[in-house]
Amino acid sequence: MPLTPCDHCGIPTPAGAPEAVEDSAGTFCCSGCATAYALIHSCGLEAFYGFADETRTVQSKPLRYAEFDRDDFLEAHSTLEASGDRVVTLGIDGMHCAACVWLLERLPQVVPGVSEARVNWRRATLTVHWTPGQAQLSSIADRVAKLGYRPFPLVSATTARGDQAGNRSRIIQLALAFAAAGNNMLIATGLYLGAFSHMSDGMLGLLRWASCIVGVFSLLGPGRTFFRGALAALRSRSPHMDLPVALGLAIGGIAGLVNTVLGQGEIYFDTLSVLVFLLLLGRWMQVRQQKRAASALDVLYRVTPRIAHRVDDDGVHDVPGDVLVAGDRVEVRVGDVVPADGEIIGGVTTCDQSVLTGESVPVTLRVGDQAAAGTTNLGAVIRMRVRAVGAATRIGSVLEEVERASTQRAPIVRFADRIAGWFVAYVLLAAGITFGVWMTLDASVAVDHTVALLIVACPCALGLATPLAISVALGRAARRKILVKGGEALQHLSKPGQLWLDKTGTITQGEMTVVQWHGDDADFARLAALEAQVVHPIATAVVRHAERLALPRPQAKVEAGVGGVTGMAGGHRIVAGHAGFVAQACGTPIPERFMKPATAWVHEGHSPLFVARDGEVVGVCALGDPIRDDARATVNALRERGWTVGILSGDHPSVVRSVGIQLGLEPEDCRGGLLPQDKVRIVEQRDASGPTVMVGDGVNDSGALMAATVGVAVRNGAEASMRAAPVYLGRPDLGALLELLDGARNTVKTIRITLGISLAYNAIAVTLAGLGTMSPLVAALLMPASSLSVIAVAISRRFVKSGV
Amino acid sequence: MSVLYIAIPVALGIAGLALWAFARSVREGQLDDLETPAMRILHDDDGVRPPEE
């Protein structure tokens, strides 16, 4: 019976099942899903299904969690409370709504010995407190699984904790700065109004002292980070935006304090408090937008399966994938991802190793061959003996390569920081001239004017401009399903350079398709009937093609499915496979009339599949991975924008070259037969004139995605590549790539404009202060005016011309 | 207007208290998860029987 995934939840639904709903909208496992689907569509929220691809999982039977009670597991994943209780935070798959929260938090009533269970809905975690003598973690996990959820250990528990602490302290600092700024503005209003209404000296003193206390609190509390940054910049002799900021804050603070104590002259604390708040706000926005890049271990965890079928002496047990050790025997079923590296001890199968090699054609594996973790078993059930797990596997070493590439990336100087050095020099020069000139004119006001200049020159709008423009751009890009993890990527992409495209899945559609069939339709129908019972990309392609042609499906029975397919279909004996396989099965060589088109197809980069009926070759079809419709136009548009475009692929060089020719690329820019390490090496040979950009999807690309100045992962790519790359295109069309590049250029332009505005304000303010005509009121108006106009410009500029 | 000599310090003191309370609630993680508590409050605690095993 054909299984169709439910269009809402993804659960395989047998056609004609009693509870299934099939209508014009799609196929659903139940009427609930059909209703939810209709509701989501009626609200215009279809984008949900695009983002939710990875999260929709299928339930299966509960696992064995005995390993959760091992001491080393408890040590690594849980903490011991002072009371003797243990606390663990588990990830939970399958939580859907408030009812799930309710159910999981009733765990203490269900499992004796559990004192507390708390769900974090957003992070999909469950924190459980239990008394080790009275309950076991395995029984808790087992109970959760029986409730219909899938608990799994969180690998990154410790890193997440550090991240959380940093996030909390940033929010507290921001709140303190905001409170200080708000209160100080109120006090300043009193002072300014008092200046007109002849406030009494006593009241004046009170307000000045109040402003001073709040201001000093703001400078020494949340403002401390700027002084720390400035000190670090001085020590490492690298100019940094913190330096001019700290200079202005320090001089303003000291002058304000002196004037408060003396009871005369300007106090600057209102301006300074607002400054600290706005600068912290800009910084906080930037940090929030940049999503944390996960460690290689975390990625590894996602690539290898969460469940393994371990063969124990008393039968086969399902265990969490990360409790396997070398020497274990495991069973790998059809369609499963291999959980560890090891030697096959039973069965013959074909394995999709594209995750490692990038090669889209599956490899046949027999007893004694090595199966690699992360690859997908397509052919038949196999048993293997585990040789290496986790980081010791081949996929683990690929991911270590990712980690290495990420740490070796040259530190990037932030855009605004580059001008910070010049800014300090300019401010100090202006201050020096002001002081010198006023000393000769009127020594009594020289200090006042110089301090005023240093404060108004404090680059508030400058510090706000870059983070604001970037976070606005990231938000707009995300609305177009282009997820950018940091502003640096946008800045690099604004200039053309070398762009490498991966072939499979990037330029091509990434799946096998029947390009051509040379033979009788009835024979193709028989072939499709046979292939419908085989799990293999080629089989899927054949079945899809037959469905598109609406061919009938005769009765069929597969006899063997390795190396090719053999079986009975519609009363005829059908053999299909590569030339050698079919020729051997028929006992005669392939006739010339089928061999000739096949040879031509091979040159075009397609693979031929020969079909024999009752011992006679009756047809051949060309299987290929067709180029995306918009690939050629995109490549042309990229070259128009000044980019050098090339292909890096693990596929055979002749195939890569033929794809390159179809796209109009130079043959020497189309490199095939590359291992992941080769891709990294090529990407690392960048030249200084522009960025090197890598666009790819597989885990085998992730090293190159990291090594590139900017890595761009494309939709449906492996999780590892999504994590490794700073940019992720959430749309299947390559047009998103063009939008990304245009958007990056626009963003950098926006940053330039806002920097220009804030520098212009600054120049005016410094000139006025230098001339001694800057009154405190003008300063108080000019500062927010510059910030507001920067904000207005950053928000009003578009990401790309046609749209948001 | 002399009341301000008392009112302003008192106001600043109250603002300080509020900030302390906010910082404490953030540090204790009360603001980490803004969604689950909203679901939790709707739940009744009764109607749960111990499992029959």
C-alpha cells in the first residue's frame, strides 16, 4: 500500500485508511490535521511548512533507556543538588500544545521519587528533579516515552548554560542603563525649565546632585563595559569603537563630577546616561541577531540518528544512538541512517554515502565492507559491528574539519571599528586646537569648551548606525526566507569576488529524475511496478516518472534488489540495471541500438538504466539530476555583477564539466572528483581582491562553507551545512542568492549613509563646541536628533528594490 | 516645593528597589520562559489519579 506523508504533520498515511482524509488540499492522517492545515492556509501562514520541515517527525515505538542509569551518563548530563536529588534537562520531541505541558508536568504523580518536572515550551526541554534512591532516570525517560514523547539527552547543556548567563547579564545591564537614562532625563527637564524660572539655589543643588548620582551609577554600572573595551583596545593596540566612547564618557563624567562638587558650570550626566543606554541597546541588538554557531559536537548529534537497533544476546533492542560503544552489534534497517562506523557482518545492501562523498549514486556494501556513520542504508537490512562512534567516525572527522576551519578564520575587524582610530585622532586634534585657541583668548572658559566638545563628539549615532542597519537588514532578509547569522557576512557579500557553487542540490535539483526513456511504455510500467517496492533514488525517480505519465501498475514481485533489480512484473521477467548487470542476466551483450544513445547520455552526464524483458533487452532510460530552471539565468546575473563563478563537486569531472558548459562557465572553473578536504583547500586559496563565497548543501560541503569568507547553505541541505554556514537560503530558487547579494550591497550602502549622517552631525556639534557657542540645550537637542535621523534612515531603506 | 527634598531621594530609592527586583528576577530565570507559565496557570491540579500498576 503506498504511504503518503500527511501534509500537515508528516506522518506516513496509508491511502484509503479509515481515518485518513484526502481532498483537493492534500492528504491528511486525520481530520484534525486537515482542519489545522486549512486554518493555517486561511490565515496566509503557509510559510510554516517551509520552516517546519526539520521539526516534523514521525513517532515510533519507545526505546530502551537502560543506559541512562550508567554513572558516566549521569555524571555528564545531570547535576547533583545539595539535597542529594539529581536534576537533568532532557530534550523532548513531540510536544505540541499546552496539554503536553500539563501532561509532562504531572510526572511527579506518575513516577514515585520524582519531586518536580518543569517544561520549557520554547526550547522543548523538560527539567526533572528526582531522588536517586527512589527513582531511576531510565524509568523516568521510559515513562515520558510511554506518554508519547521522545526524550533525548542534550549534548550542549553546558554551553547553553554559559550562553544563558551572558544573555541574562546583558538584559540586566540594559535595564539599569535604561532606568538611569530615563530618570536622568526627567531630572534634566527640571534643570532646564528651572533655568528659565529662576529656581532657588538649594533646589538647583538637589537636582544637580541627584543627576550626578544617577549618572555616576550609569557610568560605573552598565557603562563599565566601554571602559573595559577601551582598555583592551589600548592593550592590544587595535583601534576600537569603545575607545572614543570611553574617552567621551570618562571626560564628561569627571568634568560633571567636579562641577557638581563646585556647584557651578555644566554637569553632563543626562547626556551621558542616554549615551550609555543607546550604545548598549545597539550592542544588544547585534548580539541578539547573531545566532550562536553550534559546536561540532552538537551538529554531529543531529547527523547521526537518535535511535540505534542494538543486537544484544537476548534480542534486538532500540537504544539511544549515543550510548553505543565500539564492539556493539547493531542492526540497520532500510531507510535508516547508519549510527556508527563499523564492519558489516551480515547482509548485502546499497548505501547512500552522499553525506560524506557528495556522490549521488549509492554504493553497494557486502559483508566485510565498512559502513560509515551518517550514511543512509537504502537496500536491505544489515548487521554491523561498531568500530568507532561519535567524534572518532569519518563524519566526526569531517565535522572536526568544520571546527578547524571556523577557528582559523581570520578575525574580522568590524566596519565601524575601522574608522574608530581616525575618529579618536580627529576628536583629540579638535580638542587640542580648541583648548589652545581658547587659552590665548579667554583662559577661564578654555576647559569648559574643550570638555563640551569632547562630550558632543562622543559617537553615539556612530555606535548605533552599524548595528541598527544590520539588524534591520537581517530581519528583512529573514522575511524573504534568507537567514543570515551575522552582519559580517553582509559586509563581505557587498563586494564581488569568487563564488563557488556545489553541483548536486545547488545547481541541480538534487534528486534523480528520468530524463529520457528509449523503449515501450508498457515495459516502463512493468519496470516502475517493480521499482515501487525498492528504496533507492533511482527507483523513486522511475516511479515518479511513471506516475507523471499515469501509466498502469501491473502486479509485481521483487526477487533481488542489489546491483540492479530483478523480479516478475505483469507476468514477465524484468531485469534492470547497468549494462554489465543486464548483459550478464540475459547472457547476451546489449544491442547497438540501445548502447548508442546510452553512450551519448553518459557524455551529457546522465546514467543509463537498461531494462530486459524475458531475457531480451527492450529499453534504456537516462537518469540524471536535472539543472534547476533558473540556474543559467542566475549564473549570468552573477557574472554581470562582477562575480567569478565556478563549480566544486564530488561527482565525476566529466559530469561536472558538462553541467558547467550548459551554464556557460569556463571548463577550468568546473572542478569535479573532489573530496571534502579538496574543497576546503580550493576555497582557502582566496585572493585578496574580494570575498570567496561557497554555496552548498551537503555535510561534505560544510568544511568548505566554513573555510570560505562567507558560506551559503541552501534549502534541504544537511543540518551540518546549515550550522556551518553564516547564511542559509530557505527557498528552493537560486534567485534568493541574487537577492542576498543585492541586499548585502544595499545594507552596506545604508551603513555608509548613516555613518555619513552621524559624522555630519558630529562635525557640526564639534564646530559649535569649538567656537564656544554650544549651549547645553543645543547639545541636548543635537544628540537625540542625530540618533533619530540615523534610526529613520536605517529603517526606511529596503533590503532589495522589489519589496520589503 | 520643599517637599521635593524628601520626594526626590525617596523616588530614586524606590527606582533602585525596582531595579534590584528586576535584576533578581532575571538572574533567577523567571523571565527566561515567557510562554510555559501562561499555559501552566490554566491547568487544574485535581482530577489526577495515581497510576494503577
